[in-house]
Amino acid sequence: MFKLETTHLILRDMQPTDEAAFVAISQQSKYQRFYSETDCAPDKYRQLTKLFIEQASEHPRTAYQLAIEYKATGKFIGTVCLRLEANNQASMGCGMSREYQGHGLIHEAAHALLDFGFRTLAVHRIYAETISQNRAAIRLCKTLGMRQEGYFREHRFFKDQWWDTVVLAILQREWQQSSSPANQAYKERS
């Protein structure tokens, strides 16, 4: 089983026992703001749990859809993913239960997975796409060192309206530069 540990979290492959908590997160109203109604159907999240479990055994592995487990309680609190694509690129995404938001835990999880993607998998570029009104996701991407590369007007249609989307990305060399010991010491003093 794949596992990454951080100070407060364990990022690991999804398990059947994660299904109920994963479905519950998808039903939170704040979570559903930026998804279509069909994307938030409980049955869809049950199917996604099964898919993510299956993907963990693929060889070569192209998707790391991981459970975020809070070390202090052993509780499933969200997901973070890295999907490998052609030309040594990858997309990432994440979601977390409302009660655990605002404590830096999603940043901790995303940072660990980005680091794994760049240092272990040698990915060249990692990007994220989100609805332009999802300010928290955009802020998270920027704190991880991503820059906005694109803004697509009326790019997605759901909830009876058109939504703009934003693409943010970071290159491996930018990640390595921002993660260098000298830069880390500077960030800690700032």
C-alpha cells in the first residue's frame, strides 16, 4: 500500500472503509458549490471509491488518488490526487471535510504530494484547474508556488450557468528552487 507521512497526516491509498466518509464530504453544501448536481450524487462517490482502489493496483501507476488521514485520530478527512499525463506532466486536485479546513492541513497534504511528484516521479509540470470563484483553491495553489497560466471564460456549464475556469501550474525546477534549504530558511524567518 502506498503511503506518505507528514507532520499531521498520512496520505495513503483509498480503502473500502473510506467510502462512507468520502460520500459524507461530497454531501457538504460548501463542497458542492463548484460541482454539478450529478457530480455530487452519493452513488458517484461510491463508484469513485471503488475506482480509486482499483487504480492503486495498476502497473504502471498513473493515478495517486489518496486518502488524507489525520494522524491524531486515524480519521479519513479528505483526498488529494496526482494524475500522471503524457509528456511528463500531471494534474492535481484535493478536497477536505469542512471541519478540518483552515488549519493548514490541505496545504500540508498537497505540498507532500507535489514534492513526491517532482522528486520521486520526476514530473516536469504539475497543474490544477478550478472554477474561478473557488478562491480557496486558487489561494492554495498560489501558496504552493503555482502561477496562473490560463483563464477560460465560460468554460464549464452546470447549475444552469456558465463558469469561468483558471489553470495554475508549477514546473519542477521552480519547485526545486522554492524548496531549496536556503529558501526554506528564508521562508521560516519571514
